Amino acid sequence: MRSRGPGWVLLGLALVGAAVCRELKRPAGSRTWHGRLVGILPYDFRPPSWARIKTELWNPEDPRIITPHAFGVGWGLNLYQVKEQLRASLTQ
């Protein structure tokens, strides 16, 4: 298996660092440890709960396929919507 290369690893570390720095610049009482970088890239460093993990991975109520991660930086897949899209494309 090929490695991802040092460039991608550095980019990931830089994004995590930027999100942590953003939170640490806020006063201690107003730190939420979740939000968006540049208004686009979601991050969430709160301890993950089963409810948030389930909402990311299997959420029939959310029409999006790509959803914010329950923990970390970036997006994950709503597998329920992936299943529904596959089912819809196969029945056409």
C-alpha cells in the first residue's frame, strides 16, 4: 500500500493546528472546540458521543451525503444517504 506522502500529512497537521489555535485565541469561557475554519472546513474537538457518531454515519433525517466529522477536522459519509442514492439509481 502506498503512503499518503509527507505533503498530505503536513496539510492535515496544519489544519488541526489552525483549528486548535483558533480556539486557544478565544477567552477560556467562550471556547466551544467546534466550528469552521475559513467558514468552510468543519472541526470538532469535543469528546465524541455515540449520538454524534451515529448522526455522522447513519442519519435518515439529514439529506446530505457528506457531513461534518463527529471528531476531528473535515467531513465523513452519511451511509444512510449513500444507501438511498444507490437504491434509487438501481431502481431506475
